[in-house]
Amino acid sequence: MPPHNAAPDPEAVGLCFTCRWKRALTSRRGSTFFRCARAETDPRFVRYPPLPVRSCSGYEEAMLYVVLNHYTQPLAAVDAVRAKHLEYLERYAREGVFYAWARRDPPIGGVIVALVPDRATLEAILAQDPYIRAGVARAELVEFHAANVRGALRT
Ligand code: SF4
């Protein structure tokens, strides 16, 4: 699949954007590449299918999560790494992992909506969060089924 700069349009990627077999990689130059992990074991699929994919027998919907971040340090300590945290969120939005996020009100933490193949993948991604790495927040994961999702989350 060709690279996408900035935020890829889910319509331009098609089914792959919300498929649990999608793997995304963002280069240092900010280009995002999407590949099909099914192609590694099944010759019916190609590693980089032409986009957008509108029909695919291998499509399986990824899992949805709400991530509740709980700040564990004073807000000043959280804000000291907030810029890096926001960069991290934007990077994974480009890869079709994070769909929405916000600081909670009152500011006791944050909320992130994520779409991933499984819990282990999300945990690995969250371990890279500058908030977690700096020890200023902990993450609580809430998994739910995507039956009633609308809009950009459902291509
Ligand atoms: S299985 Fe199909 S929809 Fe899923 S990532 Fe591969 S090509 Fe895309």
C-alpha cells in the first residue's frame, strides 16, 4: 500500500484501515505505510494491496478500546511531557490506531479511543506513551464490541 503523509483518509485506505490484519508503520519522514499481515501466511493476500480495498474475504474488524488515563503526578509534571504525548497520539492516529482523545474535565487524566488487532498490541503501543514512560499516568483499558460504531471507524 502506498505511503500516506499526515492523516490518511480512511476512505482512501478502505477496508484495511479498520481490519485487524492491518499493520501500519510511520517512517521518520512522517509517511505512513499499511500492509496486510495475512499475506505473511496466506498466498491469497498481497502484502501491499492496491488502495482503497473495497472488498476482501480476509477482512476482520479490529477490537475497539477506550483507554482511561489516570494522572499519578501533579498537573505540572504531566504538562512537562504533554507535547511529546500529543506527538505520540498524532503518530498513531496516522496509523489508524487512535481515533479520538481528550483531557478529562476535571483534568484528572485523559481518554483515548483506539482500534487495534488485540489487547497485547494496544498494551505495546501504550508502553510507548511519554506519559507512561515518564511515570506521570497509568492506563486503564476498557474493551468493547464495535457493533454500533458509525462514521470513520466503520469504512
Ligand atoms: S485481510 Fe484484507 S482488509 Fe484486512 S488488511 Fe489484509 S487486505 Fe486489508
